[in-house]
Amino acid sequence: MISLKEPTVTNIPVQTFHGDWDDEGVFVYQAYNDSIADWAITHQQLGGPDFKPVRMTWIKPSFAWVLYRSGYGRKHNQNRILRMKLSHGAVAKLLSQCRCSEGGGGSFGRVQWDPERDILEGDGKEPRQMLRTRAIQIGLKGRLSEEYVRSIISVEDVTELAMKVKIAHLMDHKKKSKTKDAMEILKDELPDERPYLPLCTEEVLVALGMAPGPTALTVHSLGRGKACVS
């Protein structure tokens, strides 16, 4: 069995990978259209005539971030939200071939640290932006995109949950108690996102900003609310 542990908390500014994970692997999210989503659910894999495996694809361990990016599953060609599971080894292998966008990016693999979104609060248009926390975005292209597709263990459609969160956020967001009560009802359906330390070498963790070093300092220096440039 793979030995997993959460990151060590220090006063040194580093970026933390937050996600839902278990002994088997890590969950990530993407939004697609009906054709791609239906094929993926049926075959438990990404593919089909409308899926382009070599184009740049962004995977998001943060459920709130994919809700923000897809407009809770309301944007064109992003109306179905899928939850994919990757093994810990696959995540580490993909990240080991990525570069942080603040350090020059990468031709086939890129990591961005963008302001996190709050799954518990929003206005129905988007989840609330969190200024003190950043969420990891993993961009994969060409051979890495194909490797990601081959590494998927399972596919689940969570569009209905996205709609429930949107409705909860819409419940008179000026009266936060109503939204809080609505989200409390959904708590057992929401992902259990918590700090995660990928099984990468220390060198890779430093390069991606998840361990002390120049990349972590560069991302930290961006300040609150500023997104990395893709």
C-alpha cells in the first residue's frame, strides 16, 4: 500500500494541493458537453468522436473551481461536470512532467496557482473567491493529455450536485444563514477536500511551489486575488 501523508505545516510560504483523495487515488474535475460526457460515463473513460485527446486540457482538484469555471455547469460546451479518479502514482507522474507557469510554464504540462473558490458560499453566478488560498490547476497537452486519459480509473457525472450547489448559493445570498442552512443539507454529498502531498520528489515539489523554494516565493509574491497567467 502507498504511504500517504498530509503536507507538513510551516511558516514558510508554500502552495498546498487541496483535493478529495483516498487510499486508491485522487479526484479531479472537468466540464464537457453532453456528447463527450455521455461517452465518458458509458465507457468510464474519456474518448469518443468529439473528444480531442491531444489539445491542452485543464484538470481541477477543486470542485468549487470547476463550478466557477463552468458557471455551475451552465456555460456552452461545459454543461456536464465530470469527476475523474487518478491513482496516486499517475498524479505524481503527470506533475513530475509539469512546470509552474510562474517559472516559465511547460510545453506539455503546466501548473497554475489561482485564487481558490469557496464551495460553501456564492451568489449563484459564481462561488466566492478566497483571497488567502490558491487552488492548483493542471494543464496537460499532447502526450501528457493522452497519458492522463489512459490513467483514469473511474468517471462520475456530478452535474446534479453542481446544480444543487448553485441553488443553495442563490438562496438570498444577502442572508448568509439561508445559504449556510442549504449547504448544510448538502454536506454529505460534497467532496472531502483537504491538503494532499503528491508522491513526487522533493525537487519536483520545489519546482511546482509545493515545497520551499523560489517558485513558492514567486507565487506568494503575487498577492491576494491575483491569478497566474496561463
